[in-house]
Amino acid sequence: MDDVDHRNGIKDMQPDRIIYLFDPLCGWCYGASPMLTRLMAEGTSIEAIPTGLFSGSGARPLDEAFSAYAWANDQRIQRLTGQEFSRDYLEKVLRKQGSMFDSTATTRGVVAAGSHTPQTRFSALQTLQHGRYVRGLDTSDQTVVANLLEEAGLSEAAARVRQPDDGLRLAVADLVKIGKRLFHQSNANGVPALIIEKGESRRLVDSSALFSNFQNLKAHVEAA
């Protein structure tokens, strides 16, 4: 079993744990947030690990064709999950001239927020998702990300996002490397992805369970 670098705030792999693989700009990950929040409210520990799907070589310009595709997909997610994708998001993010679809800044924000307490990663992710999809703020911009973290009381993380240091860049690179490895080892076909660890085994939960009903999700988790 892989050991995880303590620099990222993740302890060595423990049994009976849920790993949540995500990208901050993944609309389906935003759609899955309510279900994951309910699991955590019932005492389930969830380790949020980014995969870097839409950063680096995965980043791209938000041109008209891609914006239209993203909005159509987002409307499907909204109908299925009830998560809001606002008109401000459509006009100020998807249709923003010269905008990029790039999760680098948001991933840094999530990792910086969880540098001392890994559980803070998920709450920081939710803050940034709400800023983007509801408030219509362009979270591909590091200043926007820093401001949202500041508003959430995460001043130290905000400062590191405004002026990324080598430690943060290394922590992000290490954590994304772990996320990619887990993604491929579990044969996931996209994000969001939930991996259940029990003893020495890992099993991927069918992602459809995140978009059905809560009892069905619990049954999938318990059966994994």
C-alpha cells in the first residue's frame, strides 16, 4: 500500500477511510457536494485529494463552444442534484472574454487551506465552488481565490495563494501526483470518484451513487 507524504498533511493510509478525488472546476464534483456533506455529518471521514484534471496541460481557454458545452452540462447537473449554477456564473465566468478554464489557483487554495488540517480541504473547496457557481466569481484568478479564502477566515491560506511559495507548489504537485496515482490504480473513469479503503484493500464506489439518493450512497459505501 502506498504511503502518503506527511508534507501534505495526509497521514499514512489507514483502513476504513473514504478518499474523494476531485478537481475544483468539475461541475459534477460540485453536484456531489451535498451527498458528501451528509456523509461527513454522520461522522464519516473523507480525505479530499485533487487530481489536477483541469490544471497544467488540462487547462484551456473558455471559448464560445466550450462555454456552451459547459453550461449545458451544468444545467443537467442542476436538474439532477439541485445545486445552483447562477446566471452570474454564466455571464461573468463562462462568457468572460479572454477567460481560462484552469484549476491551478483553486487547487492551490484548497491545498493551502488544508496544510495544517486536511479536513479543511473539503470546506475550502465548497467555499470556492460557491464563489464560482453561485456568486459568479472567476476562480481561475488567484486573487479571486485568495479573497474568497480570506472571507472564509482562512487568512494564512489566502496569503499563500496571493504569493505562492515553493512549499505550496511542492505540496500541490505531491498531492496531485497522489491523486493521479489513486485515480489510475482504482480504474476511475472521471471525477468525482470515491475510493473506500478497508484494511489493505481499496474499492471504487460507482459514481452514480453520488447522484441518486443518500441511502443508496450509504449502501454502496457500506458494501464496498
